[in-house]
Amino acid sequence: MKHAFIDRHANLNSSIHRLSPALKIKSTFLFLAVLLIGLPLLGYKNALVGFCVYGILALVTALISQVPFFFLLTRSALVLPFSALIVTVNYFSGNFTLAQMVATLFKSLLSIFTLLMLTSTTPFHEILKELSRWGFPKLFIIILAFMYRYFFLLVGEIEALERALQMRHSTVHGWQRIKVYANIVGLLLVRSYERAERVYHAMQMRGFTGDLS
């Protein structure tokens, strides 16, 4: 089983990595506010130019950070199928114009890229520690901490289910294959819930009171 931690490149020694976690988190929030709120106020056609400029700045920052660009690009692209589905439905229902579709795809891709830059240049426990200092709800911090700690187990479950699909349903196509994937998603949710229950009871038995410090 692979430990696919999201901050696997956080221990590099670039000038971006050496910045304080507080500064990087504040900068990330500021950039996201500009991307998601500021640029759309310019109008979708003018915002596209802003998105391109934002993308160039993000690319330059990634190069300075020395984080592998292929890693950032492939992880960012994972959100595109979901974004594409949303904008396509809105486009055919008449809620989106073509410019709005492109702008929404840009926003989703650049948002994930920005968050990945944060987690790839800052150890995740430092991010949680800083959010805790800022007064974020303790439950929110705990959920993020446990998601980070057990994410690789979820990846392992997905890989196991994918192997089972290839072995047992390799010849299934079309609608039948969609039904198989739907069953896999349901099974993954059930397994995740059961594992969460086991982890919760184990933490209770060890005297965990919700304090991660």
C-alpha cells in the first residue's frame, strides 16, 4: 500500500518553502479571494485575461518552489471531470454562456492548483497548527487531521476495488459498467464509514478527548 501524502514535497528547500506557514496561508486565502471573487467582478470576458495572468503567476511560483510541475498539473486536473459535468449541465439548461463555462473551468483548475501549492510547500501539520492558532473550530481541525492521516487507506481501498473490477468485470461495458461503478462507490462509502467507526472507538479506548496538541 502506498502512502500518498498530499504534502510529499513539503520538505524541499526552495525560497517558497522557507517562508513562514502563516504568510503562505494568508497569501493563499488572498489569491483565492482574488480568483473567485475579484476577477469575476470584471465581467467574464475580461476575467479570462485575469485568469491567464493568474495562471502565469502560479506557474512562475511553481517553478520557484521546485515542486514537480507534472505532479501539480495531474493533481489539479482531477477536478476537471466534475467541473466539466457541472458547467455542461448549466450550459445546456441555459444558465451558462460559453464564456461563463470557460471561466468556471479556469477557476476550478486554478483554485486546486493554488491549494496544492500551499500543501506542497508547507507540512500539513504546520497548516493545521496555524489554523488552530487563528481560532478555527476544533472539530474542523480534527476532521482535517484524520483525513490526512487515513487518506492513504482510502486510496488503498479504491485500488483494491479497481483490481477486483478488472478481474471480475473486465468484459462489462456500457450501462452495465456504470452500474458496477455505482456499486463500487456505495461499497467504498460503507467501508469508509465502518473504518471511521473502528477508528473512533479505538481513539475513545485510548482516552482521546479531541485535543490534538
